[in-house]
Amino acid sequence: MKPYISADLQKFLTPGPNEEAVDQPLYSAKSYAAAGQTVLSFFGDTQSSTDVYTTNMDGANMLGVGKRFVVFGVGVALLNGGNPVQSNVSSSPVFNLTDAQAVLEGKAEFEFKIIDKVYLQETPLSRLPAGIGLAVGAGGIQQTQATAAAGTNAVTYASNGVPQLTAMRRLRVPMALPSQVRFSATINFASAISIGTASRMIVILDGMMIRARQ
């Protein structure tokens, strides 16, 4: 389904004489403790206060002067911090699969606000596939192992959706973010969901940036 573009949004999307449009997503990552979280708030950090690997925001919860953005898609990913190789899978859970399922399919609610108005509310987080991640799966069983666990190995990695940039939550009605207007993205958990290894969660706003021409 094509997104609904109103006359006002079309005007918002159209660069002026001294502006340019660029295909530049906005992203924000937060640490996810092994013991779990109850609330994670995104886009409050700036690139100057953290680094480019954490966010590309130049203002806390708002775009800088001379920039505006239209959100066409939203994705959430759990970037697991552990080693994706797990041995003896007959006696231990396969790495990451249980963590990913617990967090992405658990009682967690994503909420996106512009100023104080909610524009997107989703649960579970698997409703917001990220379009990124490793799609890996392999396994083997040795028929003559000395014990039930020995010789049983697997290489696995679980991600939120198919790792293709088109596999995201596409918005039927895009969201406009004007310059220096406050917005927020928050994930609320009914209770902390523990995982095997401290990791990161990232929220990606896929869309188009309009900025002053360089």
C-alpha cells in the first residue's frame, strides 16, 4: 500500500530553492542490561555527547535548525552482545533465540510521540521489524558422541525480521518532524526481561531528511 501523502505533507517534503533532500535515517541506541529494563527512552542523546555508533542526532529529542524529517518506517532491533556460537545445544539453549523471543515477543510497548501527542503505539516489538541483522542457522549431530551433549553444535543468530531494508514497519501515514519540535520514542516493559548477555537496543526511523543545501 502506498503511503498517504496529503497536500500539506507534500509541501513539507518539497525542498526549497536553498534546500536538498537526502535519504538519511535517524537512529538511536541504548544499552540493555542483562537483568533487563523497564523503560528505554531514545533520541535524547546527541552525537556530540556520545558517538556516531550510538546516534546521529544533533539535538536532544529534536532536529537541529534548518532540518526537517519525514518518517516513512520504524524498526526496533535487539543487538545481542554475546557470541553467536553455542555448543552442546542438547543441554543448553541455543544462543540468542530465547533472548530475542523473550524481548521482542514479550510484554513491551513502543510509543512514539511528537510534542505530547502519540502517533504510533505498537506491541509486541516484533511488530516493528528492523530490516537488519544476521540470518544465520546451522547445526550438526555426531552419531557416535560419548554423551548426549558431546558433538551436538549449532551456530545461530536471531534478529527482528528478515534482514532486508524493506522489511520494516512501513507507515501508511508518514509522520512529519519539523525543525526543533520535540519528539520521543519510548519502549515500556511490563516487567524487566532478563537476557544472557548485556546488549543494545536500537530504534531506526527510516525516511527523508530535508536540510539546507551544503
